[in-house]
Amino acid sequence: MTAADLIQAIQDRFPQGVRAAHSYRGDATVIISRESLIEVARTLKEDAAFQMNFLMDVTAVDFSSFGKKPSPAFFSSSGVAVRPSPEIPDRERWPGPPGPERFAVVYHFFSLPLKHRLRVEVPLGDAEEADAEVDSLVSLWAGADWLEREVWDMFGIRFRGHPNLKRILLYEEFVGHPLRKDYPVNKRQPLIGPVN
Amino acid sequence: MADLETRDMLLNVGPAHPAMHGIIRIVATLDGEQITGTDVEIGYLHRGFEKMSETVDYNGVIPYTDRLNYVSPLINNVGYCMAVEKLLGISVPERCQYIRVIVSEISRITDHLTCVGASAMELGAFTVFLYMIKAREFLWELVEMVTGARLTVSYCRVGGVKGDLPEGFAEGCRKAIEETRKVLAESNTLLTRNRIFVDRMSGTGKISGDEAISYGITGPFLRASGVDYDVRKDCPYAVYDRLQFDIPVGTRGDNFDRYLVRMEEMEQSMRIIEQALRDIPPGPIQANPETGRPIPAAEMVDQAKVGNIGAIADRRAVTDPTLDGAAKPLHMHIAADEKRVFLPAKEDTYGNIEGLMQHFKLVMYGHGVRPPKGEVYFPVEGANGELGFYVVSDGADSPYRVRVRPPCFAIMSALPKLLIGDMMADLTPTFGSVNMIGGELDR
């Protein structure tokens, strides 16, 4: 299936769950609501029209500082500002972050029999509102176990129904979630060995 | 005897254990010699690749990608650069694509040689390890010839590669392939029908194709379980769709099949390199009769100092082709035709104002390559499986988010599944066939 057909098929199947969809550089992307994730994922895996047997990747993006990077390109000694080069003009238009929410959990599916790929994005609110929580896909793909643990470790997004949601790359005593944009890149924490 | 109390034993293996290459901790629960449960702990080599990538410009990520899978760093370079090129919507010249294919396949062979050699060594076959490291040395000499480094290569650039292939590369490559074939034939006779090796490898660490897919396992590990998924065939990138090669597929999904698949893949990689060397469009390295005999750069400078312009007027200076932008004629074959992405040739930087501006617009802090807002995922076939880069841009000079999908992460998550039910001594061959690379696993 081409990207456009794939998006159309999913939109027809889930008129409620799909919030938006687009195809950019040939990558089909659907943005779905959190409630419909399990249902969409199960359909993608089991329906003969999709047959997405691989869950290639689970990750997340923190959109809280998207497009807000200050331009440092001026000479502080002279005060002369130099405009950075304009963006390279783009024939395709990317519609922007999936929603006003802070986070998006990003799933990459692949179908080996039909050879198509799909990106599914689930926008999520901030963790401070106890909102950054999404259903776990461990019941459908065993590989989701570690991938979701990594997202919890790096972004502090919880996965409802995960059997063993603990840190994976960092240690239990680590404070904070380093891939959030408000975690300073040069912050140091004491190294503590694993506790049995 | 019946009323004696029996208890499971906890055995801690790692983080630094002599029979394991890589820093990982496995806490195994043993019933006698049988493994009944494992707890795998990773993250000892976490260096924050994804966080660091957000702080540097697009080309600045390339040295970090070298340190992901450090046994085949060139594939990481290629994967990252192709992901950013997809984001930019540009394509690189054909010769550059062939160069990328050649260096990727050389890296794949070095990776498989290391994996097979190291796991053979852990089973006592030290000779094979030395033979394979010898073969790897021939290939790393080629890598050194092309990139100037052995391990931290940083060869690709967004929109091209650092430099063209050096003179004499094709001959050197053919010679290295010949040597590698000899080594593989020798190792084959030493291992494939070796009773000790076969007994330890076959039937251990089994996983079925469906289970492997469920874990997201890709690469030779998946193919040994009978699923013929290879990114090079199923989602071809660069020029793989023009090259003839076969995908070896196993049947039993055990350690021995993984060994056989890796051995055959090395042969197929050599086939690809030979075809690519045959088909690669000629670059300026091949002598250009019109510009006359190229002379060394130092000689040219000496002639110019004494004013002997006539002797050097139409001559080409011999400069090191691995130098970044050393010669203008090289550029059009290895760099995308997009001035906002790739550095100009040094002759242009020093010789005219457009080149100078182009150069500074790319290297100045806060300027640089600025892809449009967007997100892409680009997979390549790494030595361990699908190596995917997910790049998000917000229009600034540094990536908003870089995510790498490490192939051995998925395999490691299946490690408990592979080990439970086997003997403690089977841990070594199973872990060896996983080919865990700490840099890629922990990032």
C-alpha cells in the first residue's frame, strides 16, 4: 500500500480515533488519541489489510521548546546581528507537531508481508498533571517491554499495564528524565551503583 | 534423599566478565546447571547520544554516530546522513552512493568477523579468532585508506562523503577480499564440522521466527530463524536494488544457524563489493589526460615561487583525496548539488567570494545546515539488523530530536527468552551470537 492509501484505510477504519494524518517524505503518519491506541495497534497487527507484524521502535518527543531555539548568530562585541540562512525551501509541507500537548509517543510499525511502514503518534500532556500515561503494547509485542521502559526512563511517560516499568539505561536513583527539554544537558548527578 | 531441601541458586554474571565481550550484567537463577530465570541489566555504557545530538549541528552528530556500533561505524555514518538527506529532500550523486555501499559492506564483514571470531574464541577456538582478526585487519587497512581512521571514521557528511576513494583502492580492495576469502575458507574447515563447536552451538539459544518478530529482532539473528527480512532487499536504499546478492536464511533459529548465516553473509557482502567496484561510475581519480601529468603539490608550490608558471599552468596538484574538499573535480561526484548543505571545494573557499560565503554560512555558529521543519525515519541494514534513525527538525541548525533504533537492543530484550531452559554453559555461545555492542545498545 502506498502511504496515502494506508492513511485512508486507517482513517476509514477509525473515524473517531484518528485526529490527523499526513505523509511527509513518503513516511505515512497518523496521529491518534490516547484512548484508541490499543485498538489501533491490534488492528494494525491482526487485520489482513495492514499486517504490521513488526513494532520497530517506540520513542517519544518533547515538543515543549519546538521552534523556540534562539538564534545565537550575532557578534556580541559589535552588536551586529546576522540573520541565519533561511530554511531550505520545501515543496512538501509538514503540518507541524502532532498537537498542542507537550509530548508525543512515536511508534514505528512495519509490515514484512506487505512491506509498508507507518508512524503512529500519540500526543500526551505534561507529567505534572499526572497526564503522561498511555497504554502499554506489551500484550501485543514482546519487544515493547524494553522500548517502553526506555521511554519511561528518558521522558517519564508511564505505560499503563506494563509488567515491569522501571529504568533501563539509567540507574534507579537517577533524578529526572534526561531527554525532556527542561533537563539541562550539562547537569551532573552522583553515580550510584545498582542496588540488589 | 527425597526430603532434602532444594533451592534455586542466584549467579551473577558481569558487568565485567572474562567470557563476555561487553559490559552487561546477567543475574541468572539456576536449578542445578539449568537456567530457570534471568534478569538482564544494561546501561553501563550510556553516554547520552540522543541528548548530545540535540546540542550540536547536523554534521556534528556524525562523530557521535561513530561511537554507536564501534565495530561497523561506517554503517552508522551512512544511516544518519541518509536520514538527514531524506529530511532535506536531497539526493547524493551516484558515485557517492556506490562509495557508501562499498564502505557499508566492508564494515558489515568486519562486524561479522568480530562476532564469529569472538564467539569461537569463547568456545575455545582461539586460532579462529586470530585468523579472523587478521582478516579484519586487511579490511580495516582499507577503511584507514579511505577515511584516515580505523575506528572513529566520521567519513560521511550530510549530502555526501568526506572525500573520494583514494588511488589504488580498487586493487587494495580486491586483494583484501581475496585474503578474507582464504581466512573464511580456513575458519570454515576449522569450525563448521568441528564436533566441539557444533555440539555447543546447535540446539542452544533457540528462538522461532514468530517470537523473534514479536521481539522486533532483525538482521542475521532473525534470518537464522527462517524469516528473510533484509532492509537492503525489502526497502532498498542507495544502489542496493541494482546489485545482485542473496539473503541467507536459516531454519532452526539456534546459535549454529546464526553462525552459518553470518558466514554466508560475509561472502554475499564481498559479492556486493566486487559488483560495486565494477559498476561504480568513474570519478576524477582516474587520470585525466587533458590536464597532463599531475604533480605533487609541494613541487607545484616550489615552481610557483620561482615564477615558473608555464610548467604548472595546466597541471593538477596531487593532494590527498581523503582531505576534506581537497580538490574541486572530486566534489561533483561525491557531494549533493545543494550549496546550503555541503561545504564548497577548498579552491572555491580560497578563490572566490561565493565559495567563501558558502563556506562561512555553513561553518558559522548558529548558521549551518538548516533543514525545514519535519520528521523522518530512515532504516538501513546494520550488521546486527535494522538500524533506524528518526530525526525531527524544528528549522534550527541543530536537530530537535535524534533517535536511533539500535538493532541489538531488541535482541538483548529477548535474551531471557533465549537463555531460559538452557544450561549455564550455553550462556556463552548464545550471548556471543547476539553480538552485543555496548555502544549501540546503551547509546
